[in-house]
Amino acid sequence: MATPNGQAAFLFLLTSAIAPLVRLSYGRMVVMAFPYTIVMGAVGLFCVINLV
């Protein structure tokens, strides 16, 4: 998870009553957040290389 707030939102959904309705599991939660983590990591690396 890229941010604590993003992780908190997923964990809130995971522990809520609607988790079974949307078939949300911890593994699926990680898979859903993985692209965001990659993009934010790439943007951060780009900024460090070019701006620092």
C-alpha cells in the first residue's frame, strides 16, 4: 500500500459488512493497490532523479 490513508480505507472496507458483497479479501486488496504503488513509486523515483 502506498499511503497509510489508502491502506486504512481498504482495511475499513475489509472489516465492514459489505466486504462479502464485493468479494473483497486481503489478497484482492493487495492486488488492487499494486498498480497505484508502482505508479507512485515511479513518480517518486523520477522526481528524485531529476529534481534533487
